[in-house]
Amino acid sequence: MAVTPECGGSEPSLSVAEARKTLLETLNPVTGWERVPVRSALGRILAQVLTAPFDVPAYDNCAMDGFAVRAADLTDTENRLRLVGTAFAGAAFSGRVGPGEAVRVMTGAVLPEGADTVMIQEAARVQLESVVLPACDRPGQNVRRAGEDIAAGRPALPAGRRIGPAELGLIASLGLAEIAVYRRPRVAFFSTGDELASVGRPLAPGEVYDSNRYTLYGALTRLGLEVMDLGVVRDDPEDLERTFAEAARQADLIITTGGVSVGEADYIRPILSRLGDVHFWRIAIKPGRPMAFGRLGGAWFFGLPGNPVAVLVCFYQIVQDALQRLQGLDPIPPRPSFRVPCDSAIRKVPGRREFPRGWLYQEGVAWRVRLSGNQGSGVLSSMTEANCFICLPEESASVSPGDPVEVQPFAGIL
Ligand code: AMP
Ligand code: MG
């Protein structure tokens, strides 16, 4: 397995970019695929190149309501043409447009034979059996040419594309009822810790509800992975070993939270080394830092830190790209970020890449950001009240109000 050497010592030695790149380069797309009906492909990854079986659109047609004419008939002044018929979307004009003639057309109608241009209705004046039209700005205007969207035989969608609403529409416009998509990778996840209680029963003193299985369920499901929730596993070597072994038999990927921090790793390390090849990393990230990655039997293994916000930060900043690669996504989509002034003071010492959570808002034409509340690595409310990560690079020190910072929005329009 091509991973960087294990990180020892007390200093973080792997940058966020290195960790993400290593994971991305190590995981490969799943090989299995299946044919599914178009609607079931929403969110899935296309496993084949789709080529257009015919020109899209299939014939020259009218882009506007108006009059189909021969551009050569239109002089620079007013033009009176004889109306010889009408073409509707779905009901073509069966004749031919001759010199001095025009056909009334609706948007989507087949462009009548002989005509090459559509003059918009708003510029026309109908008088009995004729229409008066102004000069033509551009011969060929308001006509959608056959194949101008996609020519027959040309690739319409590449393999590796995630299917969204526009892709569903495009696939339907090609007349395809079924397409091949990658098999959904199966991911088993569980939480470790003696202090964890599952929801549905009262908390005993010293317990916390296990929230990580819920955030992970959300993040993994939304990415389109098939999830297997293996529950809470006590900090007990036999339970842990049994659960890891079972997960490795059933899943492509195992994700756990907790148990990789300095105090706890010693406990889990011997179990993992009996079952596979796992490396413990110290990553220059906050929140987060400890993370384990490797192979357990036939499955990839990601051991994330236990703190609830650290789980999400590590997931989005380090793990997600690799999971998308495993799904077959290609290319991995870039994540837009931009610089805006920050209202809040943020304390930071150089060394780690930090991801405080922020609220991005618009004031007049300008965007600004402020911290979204208590930034503790266990404080999920500051994540729910945020709409972006603020990304402070390794070398940066504290931020003063008004300083520009880089922000990464959680969501775009799609
Ligand atoms: P650990 O990484 O196991 O040392 O845990 C770090 C912190 O995260 C501790 O305060 C744990 O109680 C908390 N924690 C660990 N796992 C979970 C979980 N599944 N849900 C909520 N909090 C957790
Ligand atoms: Mg723990």
C-alpha cells in the first residue's frame, strides 16, 4: 500500500493537503456496475460514456414564436410577405416557404422547408393574409440547428459524472431508459467508547449520546454510499476485534470514530495490526489531528477522531475526496473558496491548518463572514449554525476583525 510513513513524535508531520492527496491516490474506483432506470440514477456515478444516438435536437426548429422566412427576402426597410400557413410544436407545416412567403411558427415547431430564419412575433404586424416585418439583423436568427446541442455519435456524458437533475434530463433527451452506474461502495461504521449511549434510552451519569453515528450516516448517505451501521462498540479488545473483523468481511470501507487519540490509540493499535496494515497519522489540522488509515482484510479503514466537530471536519477536508474516487467520480469536483473580510477575531498560532465554522452573509454587494459561535471541537451547534468553513492556512497567525480570510461554502445552488 502506498502510504506515507507513519508519523511519530509529538509534532504533527502531515499537512491536510498531503493527507488528502495520499488518500486520493491510494483509493481506486470500485469495479462493479449495474444498469438502472434513469430516475434511480439520481446521485449515482455514470459507469459508461453516453453517446448521442441521433442529433440533439433532431431537426432544425424554431426558438421563438414568430414568422419563418427566407432571410434573402428581407430588405433594409419594411417587408410585406404573404402568409402561407402555420407550424406548431408537434405539427409541422407540410409545404415549402417560397420567395416572398412566410409561415407563422410556434416555439419548438420544425423549421418549415425553404425558410432559414425566424422573425419574432413582437416585431411583426399581421394584415389579413400578409405579415409586415422589419429588416433582419442576422440571417439564421432564432433557429435551433439540428445537432447544435450534441451531434449524433458525439459523447453526451463522460463516465465518472455524478448524475444530477440536468444529467437526468439530458439522458432522457437521448431517449435512454436505462444506464450503467457504478455499484455503490458499502461502508460499515461504528463508534467506540465506554461513555457512549445510543439514543432511545436515558443517559446514565458520565455518558453522552453517540452523535457521530448520525453525522456519519448523513455525510455518507448523502454522498451516495451504502451504509451499514454497526452501533456502539465498548472499549473492549474482544468486542472491537470481532466488530472490525466482521466489518472487513462485509464492507468495502470501514469508518470508526474515537479511539485514535494519543491516550487511546495504544489500545486499538495491536488489534488493528493483527487484522491488517494500519498507519496512525498526526495531521496538522484543527479540529482533528489524530487519524488512522489503512487496510483491514479486503476493506479500507479510516479511523477518525472522536470529537463530533472533528469528525465532520476530517470527513469533509480529508476523507471525502477519496470516497468520491472510490465511488468512481472523475474528476473530483473542485471546491470553490473565496476571500472575504471577517468580522470576528480568531486566535490562532501558526502550525496547523484550522477550520473554524462561519456564517457567510451579504452586506450590500459585499460578502462578509463571522464566526458561528463556540468553536470547541465537541460543539456541534456551531456547525449547525454555520454555512461555511473558514480556512486558515498552516502559516497564518491570529485574525483581527476586518482581516480577509478564505471561506469554503457548505453548499452551492445544486
Ligand atoms: P476519543 O477520540 O475517543 O478520545 O473522544 C474524544 C471526545 O469525543 C470525547 O469527549 C468523547 O466522549 C467524544 N466522543 C467520542 N465518540 C463520540 C460519539 N460517537 N458521539 C459523541 N461524542 C463522542
Ligand atoms: Mg474514546
